[in-house]
Amino acid sequence: MRQRGLADRPGRRGYSPRTVMWLGAGLLAGLVAVAGGTFAWVDREGAETTALLRDQLDPAVDSVHELSAAVHANETAYLAYLVTRDVQFLGQAKEEAAQVVAQVTALHRDADDVLVVKAALPTLDAQLATWIRTVQPTGSAPAGDGPAEQTQVAARLAASTGLLTDAQRLSKSLRVDRDSRWVSAFQDRGDAFLFVEMFAAVLLLLLVTLTALTSRRVMSPLADLEKHMRQTAEGVLDGAAAPRRGWLMTPLTLESERLRMRLKEYRWDSRRDREALEQNGETALGLGRLLTDMGRPGPGVRAHGVLVAAEGLIAGDFLDIVELPDGATALVQGDISGHGVQAGLLATQAKSAVVSALRLGYGAQAAVHAAWTVLVDEDERFVTLAIVVLDPAGQAVHWVNAGHEEPFLRRAGGEVERLESTGPLVSPVITPAENSWALRRSRFHPGDLLVMTTDGLTEARGDKGPQFGERQLEELMRGMSSTEPLAVVRALYLAAERYGIDWQRDDVTVLAAAFEGGP
């Protein structure tokens, strides 16, 4: 069981970027709401004060002023009458007296919501009653300049003075009340402005603090993380200081440290594997090269092949490209049952026997017999083998197929044919006769394409279970726009990778060839 390494240790996670964003947005929204509420309250108080002054205090002040003016006008008209004895002035005095009574009545009407007026009305009404009694004689002309008339004039002046005094006192009280209301309103507005100034100062301090904290807790850790990741990419895994952890950086920092520790563990494992390979790997490397090394094709043929082992470097598949003594090119592909070291050792023997027979000019059928001699002492092993000979001079293809996957022959027009089996697979339980593996022949022209695969590709399964399959391989062959063997092999391996096959399930080998001069 795998031990738990440093890279698997969990760490404390920090605030997510979304959490920090919503916290900051909520704080700013709260401050803005408080400021907006304060401004709204100040505006409401100012509006109420203005309405009160306009609808209540101002009419009361005007009425008091007009009352004082009416009393003065009455006295002026009466004094003018006393001097001139002109009854016209006496009529004016009566009119002004009526105006005085009307203004007091107006004050009663305006006193509903004005406490200052309500408080002053009883005294003012008493003074008005005394004044009215005193000025009643103005309805007729005085008898003369005797003591009675002088007494009447003195009483009239005293009553007018008392009434004026109370009116002036009320006017002063109203002015004081109005001024106090204005002062209160302005004081509220000043308090609001002071609050706004304090709010701006707090907001500025908050922004400065947030900037400093962001620089320290976000930007600086980001810079450290960038340096940390750059060192990791450059292979500096030891001695590098861990990046500082910030608000948003804790998850990234932990993942960075976990990645670094994972790379360290991989490097340790790689070093141990390399040491083991150095101790025992020369044989494995040699066997791997024997299975995958290919010769050069003969004149007029282009060919390329790739073998991907399911385990390590040694596979049960083998392939080769052999130039025959007559100038033709033989393509060899075989698949020993199973995979791994034992299958690889047997595959190298079978490949050596087949290639030797072909280079000596014994032909494809004799090469299959040579592979059988390698397996004669095996109890459970067998091999499928296909040998395809391309002859540019005769524009022909010859093949022997010993139970192997049928190669694909795509014509220049897009049709796909199969090179069928010509005999059984090679096994020690079969005693081959002279014609156990027949030799078949077909035409092969420039623009045609030959593709050979092992069952590791066609029977490979994807992530969802179904096999890659021969039908899908045929569709890929029909859709290929190039007959360049290198490009064809790469395209097939890329399609298998996209399909998601399990590369460790079996060895996968692909070999492609075409005549030179084709598209």
C-alpha cells in the first residue's frame, strides 16, 4: 500500500476570492447606505423647517407687524385730529382701529401650531380689550381741551403703548423662535456635513488600509507564488522558500507546496528507477531496441512504424522493414501471445528468425516456418505473423498472413480492402506442411496505402467500454488525405488517444507503407 507522502497532507484553506469580494462589497454598501440615510434625514428636517416657517411663523410675524403698524397709524391719525380738528383724521383713526382688531383676529387664526403666539394671546387680548374701551370715544369729537379730554388722551396713549409693547414682545419672541429653528436646521446640516467629512475620512482610511492589506496579503504572495512556480518549473525543488500565505493565496500556496512535494517524490522515485535501470536495464534496453529497430525500405517504398509497449520497454509485439535481395521491401509484423518480459524474449527470437530468412532470400513462406521453429518447445505460447512484400517494379503486393490482424489496403480512390489470412497462427501444437501458409498477390499502385496493426489497437477499449474496432479504423483510413506513412501512423495513434484507450492493456503496433511518387 502506498504510504501517505507530504504532498497528500491537507492544509488550512483561506478565504475564497468570492467571499472576500462580497465582504468588501457589503462593507462599502453599508457605508454608502448610512451616508445616504443621513443626507435624506437632513433634507427631510430642512424641508419640515422651511414648511413650518413658510406656513406658520411667517404669517404670524406678518400679522404682528401689521398689528403694530395699525396701532401706530391709529395714534398718528388721532393726534392729527387733535391738532387740526379735522374729522377726516378721526375717520382714519377708526379705520385703523378696525385694522388692529382684524390683525388680532388673524393672530388667533395663526396660533393653532405656533406655541409662542398661543402663550402671548391672553395678555394681548387683555391689552386689546383695554385699548378698545379707551379708543371708543374716538367715534365722536371731544368736547374741548378741558381736563376730561386730556385724561382721555392720556389713557388712550397708555393703552396704545401697552398694546404696542405686547406686540413688540410677541414679535421679538417670534423672531427668536424663527431664528432658533433656523439655527437648529443649520446645526443639523452642519452635523450632517461633519458626518460626511468623517465618513470620507473613514472611507479614505479604509481604502488605504485595504490597499496596504491587498499589497501585503494578495500581491506580495502572488509575486512569491510566481517565483516559487518558476523555480519549480526550472527544477529547483530544494532550498526554495515557501511563498507567503495571504487571504486568497492559502489554497494556491498549499497546492503549490503539494505540487512541489509531489515533484520531489517523483524525482526520488525516478532516481531509484534510474538506478535500478542502470543496474539491470542494459538487457531491457537491448531487447527493446531489437523489437522496435527497423531497417531501411528498398527503392521506391516509403515506410514507417511505431511500437508502444504495454509494460516498460519490452513488448510481445515486433515489427521490421527489410530490403529483400531482389530490391523489393518486406514489412514484418508479429504478436506473441501475452506481453511483458517473457513474451518480449520470445518475440526477439521470432523476429530474428523471420528477418534472417527474408534477408537470405528464402521468401515469406519460409520465414513463417522459421518463426515456428522458435516456438517448437513452447507449451502455451503462439504468435500471429504477417509478412507483406511490396514490389514497386511490378506494382504488386505479396503477403502471407498467419492468423494475424488482416492488414488494410486503401486504394487511391478511397476504397479499403483487407489482406485476408492465408494460414493458421504459428503454434507448437500445429505441425506445418509445405503449403500451410499460402502466398497471395494483389495489385499495388502509387497512391495506394498499406496499414498493418496488431490487435492491441483494434481490440483496445475506450473509457466507456466499447472497442476501438476495425470499422472505426476503416473509417479513419477512408478519411485520410495523405499517404505519407509517418503522418498516417501519427494520425492513428492520435485517434486512439482521443478515443481514450487503455495503453497498458496490450501492446499497440502500427506499420504503414506506400510507393514513392504517390500523393
